Amino acid sequence: MNVNRSYAKLIVEHLSPPKRPWWIPRRPYDSSSHAVRRRRKTAATAISTEQGGLTALRSLYEIEELSRKSSSKDKYLPIWDRSSASENGIRIAEGTSHPRKLNISVEGEVERFDVLFLRDACSCPLCVDPSTRQRLFQTSDIPSDLTVQSTSLSRNGDISIRWVNDIPGYPDSHTTQLTRDFLTRYASLRNRMRARHNDQRHVLWDREIMKADVRWLRYDDYMSRDAVLYEALKQLSLYGLVFLSDVPSTEAAVERIGLRIGPLKDTLYGRTWNVRSVANAKNIAYTNQDLGFHMDLLYFASPPGLLLLHCLRNSVRGGSSLFADTFRAATLVRLNSRMLYTSLLNFPVTYQYVNDGHHYTYTHPTIELEKFTYRTIRTRVANVNWSPPFQAPFEADIGDDDEGCELRRYLAAAKAFSAHFQAPSAQFELRLMPGQCVIFNNRRVVHARRAFELDGGWGDERWLRGAYVDTDAWLSKSRVFSERFAAREGYGDGNGNGDEFRGMGEEGPLFGKGRGRGGGDEYI
């Protein structure tokens, strides 16, 4: 029975996921869900209504075939050769009309892989050294006219491919073998990110949430038990903040804590450094003055990812530490004003340290988003840059352009952004005592210190020992431990990753409030 092409468009619209109001949390789209089957039935009903004389519903197969024909994207989709189906959800398409693509069904979803990608991914001993696990060829060696000679599929879902016009010097018998797990991982950008543990959840927190969920880990357990270190890494991923207790009162302790995660970042302040009040200080942190919310070393091209502060002595009056979540503040700005949020994404802010024989400077936007992400509508925040004590004069839109107003727009955006973490309800405050150490994400959590008084008496001192760990080293350790521990406890398995709004304090319950570990509403 012929169906008009206009009805095919109607089917495509009904088969597509419905538009989701902004206040409804986003959920993963499952093509096999009952809701999708119901929409397909609705599409067929709509066709019968529009055609008037058509009373019988199209079968599910007919509806899907019609929608494929109406889509230019699926121009080359073939008819399946059912003899090539494996027992593990992998099928190879036969008769594809595109010479440089290979259509593969992965868990029921058709994916089109470029043969260049498949050849480039070969990990046989001729292509990747078994010992060093490093490549023995380069992508530019692959001929542009590479094509598939033959394919075969094992019962466990692994694919073997023989090539025509392979890399010069490779034997005709060279075969690329790709596992079912590999094909599943690379079937979508979402799968690729999660397979590398690059899509960890964030809990956006305020004072009340951090009071409920703050984690204190014993130093001995952290140093000796991998499961406890993994708990610390999870906490840093979720909240950006974790504390250690019972730390030895030695200057070397902070170095040992940092090395448990990765190599320390050596800077102009040294491999480790002191935070204590000194005369003629070269940094405001080395005074007893009030130190506002900031992040460290933003005058670097690559600021450190983790900051560690170990308290050795604290006998002064005042000097408590404060922490706040800038990812939460950034999200609140985005929800309230897209214009101001865009200004925080784009307007360049320069930071500098020009003192004591050093001249460091670098320019960052206030908010940096994730790159190469499957979240194309609401891309998550990757890093925040906020350090007023080390801010240099602006270098863009400073009045030379009569048409420009970006600087004034940025001023409004900065006010709105900082107001969200300057509010007392957003701040987690405590007084670090000897034997305690804080570790936090320097690209997410801003920290501050209240002023303190020195009475001049013997032993009257506030002394912290600090160190940095780079983001790459921290994430490397996180991935290694996630691979070891995540599967056994169900964490990081690709389910429920995103941002979680656990509460809004006095800001208002935008997405409801949750209390206790694991509560609240997920927000992406």
C-alpha cells in the first residue's frame, strides 16, 4: 500500500522524542521503551486519520522503513543479512551502497562507521606494540582509497575486517579485529565519554547540603587502603571537596597526601609551600588580612586541578576557612539570564602575578564548558576562573569602541555570579585545626579565609602547608580506580551521570530539595 511522502514526514515527527519543557529533568532516550512504542502506534493512527480511507494500521516494520526512506541521513541503510547476526547484539550490514562506510547494528541501533576510523583503530601486533602499547603507524599513512575487502562476525560479536589498499608494507593477510565492547563503546559519543570515565556526576551544593554530605577520611586509611582513596576521588568528582583527619603534624605529610593521587605541581612557590603570616609578604595569603573567595594560579595557562592545605598549627583568633561551589553559581546564572551567562562564557579576564622577580599572566573566560560532549543543548561547566586578588586590568572593550558594551555587561554578569556564592547560605565554613587537611578542586571550588588576630604571645600562630596536583594526574588516578571499583558497586556505570541539584538553600527550590547521600533530583 502506497503512502504519500507527506505522511512519512508525519511519521518521523511522531517517532522523534517529544519536546521536553525546561523544568522537566532530562532522561536518557530509550528507543525500546513503552513510550516510544506508543508514539509509533500514534503515528500509524495519525496516518489512518489523515488518509481517511486507510483503516488498517501499518505494522511497526512498515512505519520504521517509511521513516528511513524519508531521511537523507539514512540514505545508505541496507537490508540486513540475518546470517551475519551474532548472539550479542552485533550485526554487519550487507549490500551497503557507500564504498567508504560500514553499517553495523549495535544493540539494535544502526551505526555507520567510516572505514578509515575502523582501520585507524586496529590494535593488532602489526599496528600496536604489545609491550609499550604504542602505535607503530600514523593516521596519515592510511591511503584515502582504502576500502573493505571482506568482513566476518564471530558468535561473541567481534568483527574481523580485511582491507583493499591497506597501508603500504602491510601484508595482504592483515586483518583488523574489533571487539564487541569496542563497537559498543564507539557507537556514540555518550558511550565514548562514559567508557573513559569522562562523564562523572556533579552534586551542586550549598551550605546545608555540604553539612549533610561532608566526608572526613582518616589519614592512615587514605594512605593504606585503595578503597578509601577511591572514596576520596569520588567525593572530589561529586562535590569537589573532601577532608582528612588525624594527619601527622609534619611538614612532609601534605606531600605524601598529594603523591597518593599523582605527581605534585612544582610552581614559583615550590613543590610544597607554607601559608603563614610574614612581614613584607609577597602574597596576600601570607598576611593575616581577610582573603576573599578566589582560585589559585589563574595567571597560569594550566592552573592546578587540586589544592591541598594541611593545618600544622592554629592558635589564633579568627582565620576560619570558607568554601563555595561555583558550578552551582554558574548554573543559577544560566537559569536566570542567558545573556549574562553568555558574557561569563565569552568575556576575557586577565590575571597576573608581577612581583619578586616573576611576571606571570594569562587570560581566561570566567566559565569554561566541556568540549567534545554529547550534551549539545545544555553543555556542562568544565572549569571556572575566579580570582579577584590577582586580576589584571581588562584588555577587551575598555571604551575605545562606541558601539561596545561588553565590559558593562560583564560587570552585571560578575555581580550576579558572585552573589550566588557570596550568600551565607552557599558557604561551607569551618576552622581547620592541627591534624586536618582539606583537598578541593581548584577549578570548581572557591576558597576564602577570614581575617585573624595575632596577640604576639609565644606560640600564637596559624600555619598551613600546601601543595598542588595537576588535573591530568588527578583524572588519571580517578579513571584507574573507577575501572577497578565502579563495576562492583554500581558507581560510574553510565547510569544517572549528570549534574544533581540537591537543594537551593534560600534561593528557592527550583528542582526540589534532597537530603542525605544519594537524594535529590538529577539535573543535566
